[in-house]
Amino acid sequence: MSEQSTIKPVRKAVFPVAGLGTRFLPATKVMPKEMLPINDKPLIQHVFEEAREAGIEEFIFVTGRYKEMLEEHFDFQPELEQTLEARGKDDMLKKVRDSEMPAGSLFLTRQPRPLGLGHAIWCAKKLVGDEPFAVLLPDVLIQGPQGCLKQMMDIYNETGGNILAVEDVPLQETSKYGIVDTGGDTSKSAAIKGLVEKPKPEEAPSTMAAVGRYILQPEVFEHLAAFETGAGGEIQLTDAMAKLIGKQSFQSLTFEGKSYDCGSRLGFIEANIAFGMRDAGIGNAVKEIVKKYATEL
Ligand code: UTP
């Protein structure tokens, strides 16, 4: 049997959406952070589309209190569709239909308390089962020539194992991210030798940060099940992955594109400018607005 035929395909993606979104209060007091819009789509739809482009067939939301709006967003909305049809608003109708999740492909589980990203992923254990899966953080958007998960999938289908999308970040910002140690290997795809969650700049093994896209093997659940707390008193995905390094292959991928942390106010504003400027309909007008405000300063 060739090595390639033993690589199990990645069919499922987990979207942790049970966090409190405290950095964006009061906007996120009632409305889920993942419903914040970038251009004309909520964050969760952007990442759903990225996963769909990568060939994902099953979409698993780890949801929590006050987050029902997220599943509603992907439902069939008969009254809205009828109204748009009657008014001949075909372009809007197309957009609404495109935001529908195919029947039988959305799966929900709950995280009763927001104990951390690792805990949220563990909550999806039964739905993922014994197969590789992707994780997409919905508050991180990635703009590039091709979806980030698709780029990761292309590598995964050759090599298998675990893959983390990484981006070079300023040294003073390492304490916001999980940082990978590639032993100084700066190749586009490098073997990961270690992982540290939110290290201080002086303790960071590199400036390559995991920005919220992962392809993981199911063994990570065994380590998440220990419910050990790490940085910030939260159950961290990074810590569980770190325990598997040496036992399984872990690779970083420096993807083509740029990430936006839309869970922070500045990242959200920057993403709206970046996505707005590239919009076929309003792009030029957005550029004019940006120029206008930049010259007023
Ligand atoms: P973040 O740490 O960015 O989200 O988690 P947060 O905790 O909601 O935000 P702040 O820091 O308080 O502003 C990244 C993703 O993981 C989910 C979040 O909903 C977000 O989409 N998450 C985080 C969970 O589902 N459960 C958790 O316990 C923590």
C-alpha cells in the first residue's frame, strides 16, 4: 500500500464559537462576536466559506449560551426569499441562498462554560470521532489568493499528520499567540519541534505564530481530556498539541495571505477596510474614503 493511501481525508471542521468576546464589549453583550460583519458577511460565514472551499463536508459548531443566532444564520429563510423573489432582487436572493448550510451538514455541540479553546475543541470529540479534522477560529479572517485551509489541505493530502497555519508576528506580540519552534527552519513548510502558548518576547522560540487554522489528528483529544489549565488559566489547545510533538508529525505552513484578528477592535476595523477595498462593487469608493480620512489627519 502506498503511503498516500493511508492518509485519511479531512472531512470535518470544528468552529469554536462559545467564547465571551470580552475584547469587544459592549457590542458582544448579546450578539455573538462571530456575527460581527466584515464587509457584507458575518465572520462565521467567511470561515464557513473557507472550509467549504477546502472540501469540508461536516461543519461542527461548538456553541454556548446566547449563540443561537449563529445556527439561525445558516437556515433557510422562506419569507425573506419570497420577498426578494417578488421584488426581483436576484443578486440579494443569490447571496441569501449562498449562506444556507446544505441539509445534514451542520452539527452542534455545546460548551457549557467558556473554559478555553482546548476545552471547546474537546467538546466536539464525539462528533469528530476517530478521524482527522480541521479547526477554524471564526474571529480570525485570512485574505489571500486561495483560502488558508485549502492551502493547508493541499499539503496535508501529500503528507498527513498535523498542520498549523503560521504567520510572522512582531516580537512584542508573541504573548498574544501560540508560537512554534521550528529550530530556526524558515521554510514555507517546516517541522515543528515545540509549541508555546503566549510566551513573553524574551521567552519566545520564534516569531512564527499559529493564527487559528489547524489540521489535527484525533489523538489530540486524549490530551485535551486531562483538562489541564495553561496560560490565562484556560485549557489550551496549544498545550495538548505540544504533548504530541515527537509522537506525530507536526508541520507549520507559512500560508499565502494575511490574517486579521477580528476579535480585537483594531483588527476588525483593518479587516473591514481590507475586505471593503477588494470588494468589486464598493472597493474604489472605500479607497476614496480611506484616502480622504488619511489626508485629514
Ligand atoms: P478568543 O480567545 O479569541 O475568544 O477565542 P473569546 O474568549 O471569546 O474573546 P475575548 O478574548 O474574551 O475577547 C477564539 C475562538 O474560540 C472560541 C471563541 O468563541 C472564538 O471564536 N472560544 C474561546 C470558545 O468557543 N470557547 C472558549 O472557552 C474560548
